[in-house]
Amino acid sequence: MITSVFRKSTPLNFLLVGILMLFFFLMFQLQDLSWLSSLPSALTKGGMFCLLIASIFIANFVTKKNGLSKDSTFTIFFYFLFLLFFPSVLNNTNLILSNFFILLALRRLISLQSLKSSKEKIFDASLWIFLAALFHFWSIIFIILVFISIIFHVSRDYRNWILPFIAFFIVVIFYIIFALVFNLDGIEYLRNSVHTNFEISYFKNNYENGALSIYATIALFFLVSMFSTLSGRPQLLHTSYKKIIASFFIGVLIYVVSPVKSNDLLIFTFAPLAIMATSHIEMPQIRLNQELVLYALIICSMFAFFSQL
């Protein structure tokens, strides 16, 4: 039944996910009402919600525009469900901003397959990634995906290899100007950000541990599905799927190396995993199997969300 609803791309589906997202966002935010007494805080919450909605729709745009989806809305629904696994991310402004910029970069890198305006896309993607790094430093690792994309598509032109470095220096210049204008200690901020921590012992309670375990199991399921079916997919889409897989592993790497551990860091894996989940659910298979996967994911996400309130 649910697969029938999201199998089609209609305004009603987008509205449904938007309403669900608003409902769960407010449910989490209403645990602490202190932000309602301050206009800047209220505006910040509103901005965070808008960025989350925009992130969901960018992920959907990437799948549809590049032929990774059969004109369905499964991607936005899966992205929404993955957000529910770690509700504390709904309060993490820096990660929401950083992930938003990463999705803008991913949009440009996946579309590089068309070989149109390749230099502009490489530069834009690099710029977005370096901007994302200002809000969470280790998201800079996504620059690896830029060089992977260059290798896949436009490696023969040496100018394409230089563009990420130009984008880097532009962001550095603007960062220095911003720090000087607002009298910020930019060096100290970077010094505090450039740390690593490989220990995973941050859990506040067993429910966070459980949510991570369930999410890891689901991610492994969709990864295995993607790897096992990749050879049977259209040859034209292989590089796009490989970049999606690479972006997922980069997101995991960011989680592993980031100094301040939390499940929120897995936000960088939501979009690629949602795209892989969409790819799995749209495979020709018995309808009952599709329904079982979707219902199991809904139950797991709801359990993870309400257990962490």
C-alpha cells in the first residue's frame, strides 16, 4: 500500500512528507520551549527546518535529474525516515548547514556525467565542500569525491585538477575577511576543529546505541543490495552509483574521525543511503518484499525516534 503511494511523483507526496517532517520536528523541539521566548532562537529553528526540507528535496532532485529513480518519491520518504533515527540532529545547526552544502556539491558532481559545463561543476562542488567545512571541519573529506569525479569523467584536462585548489583559496580569503570584520579568532576555531577521535564510547543511553545498531544494519542491507545488483544496472549509471557509494563511505569516515562523537554525524550518510534504498525498492521484485522492507524501516525509525525523546 505505501509503495503504491510513493511510487508516483505527485505534489501530494511532497506535501505529505513536508507535513510529517514538520510534525516530528515540532514534537522534538517542544520538549524544550525556551526558544519560543526569543525571536532570534525561533527564527533559527525555522531556518533549520527550511534547510532540512531543502536537503530532502535536493536529494530527490539528484535522483530524478540523473536517472537514478523511476520518477518516484521514495528518496524523500527514506531521507525523512533516516532523520528520525537520530532526532538530536534536529538541534545541530552546524551539521544541518554543513550537510546542506555537501548536498549542493553532490548535485553538481553527479551531474558531471553529462560532461556539460564540467569546469563550472567541479569548481562549484569544491566551493560548496569548503564552505561546508567551515561548519564541520571534517566534511572537507568530501573533496575526495571531487577528485574521484574528475578521474571518472575529465581527467585528461589538467585544468580540472587545479580548480579545487582555486576554490579552496577563495573560501580561505573570505573566511579571513569574515574573521577580521567580526573580530573572530579564526585560527583558534580551526585549531579546535582539526582533531580526530576514534573512540566510540559517547552514548548517553542504550537507546542511542540501539538506534545506531539498527541504522548500521539497515545501511549494510542496502549496501549489499547495491553491490550485488550494480552489474545489472544500465552501464550509463554505473559511475553515478559508484559516486553515491563513495559519498556514503566518506560520510562514515567523517563520523569515525570527528573529535566530538555523536550519532548526529551520520547525517552525511542519509542522502546516499536514501538513494541506495530507493534503488533497492524500485528493483523488479515481489510487491510483498517491497512492503516488508518499507514497513520494517518505518517501525525501526519510529522506535528509534520515540525511544530517544
